[in-house]
Amino acid sequence: MSKGLSNLLIVAGGVGLAGSVLWWHTFYSQVAEFLGATGPLPTECIYTMGGPCGMMAGVANAVGASGYDPKLFWVSFALFVIGAITRLLPDGSERLDYQTKETPPKEPRL
């Protein structure tokens, strides 16, 4: 895989991760404000929809708001990891540090 594509995957994954964290923070800040809750936002809701995270997102979707969905987080994370792994792999265009020894041609036997 080319380094350019690897870099693109890394950047796309990073932008998607930043976007998902921003979406999560915006959504759960509004939920906390609406409920009058204080304290830290539920960080487990960045990557899971179980329990109260799913319930809050479901209620928001039912009333027409766009509830946070961790699918963006997971897709972005996968793109970032795939890009990072393929960036580390040789793409075949680099010169190898080793080369096979050339053997001199053998004289024909008579």
C-alpha cells in the first residue's frame, strides 16, 4: 500500500476521531444541561451504546434530535489503526538492504 494512502487513512481517522469526540461532548453537555446534572460527562459513551448511553441517544432520536452514535468513533479508530499499520509496512518500492550474490557462470563440461 502506498504511503500516500496510509497517510490519508491516518488523517481521515484522526479527523473522524476528533469529530466524534466533539459530537459526543456537544450532545452529552446538552443532555447534562437539560437534566441539571453536574460532574464529568460519561466517557464510556464515546465508545459504547450500552445502558444509559443508549437510552439517552434513543430518547434524543425519538424527539428529533441527533443523538450521539459511537459508530463514527469506531470507524474512525479502525481507519486510523489500519493507516498506522500500513504506514509501518514496507511498500516494496524501497531498496532492500540485502542482495543476493551473483554467482559466476560455470564453464561448460567437456
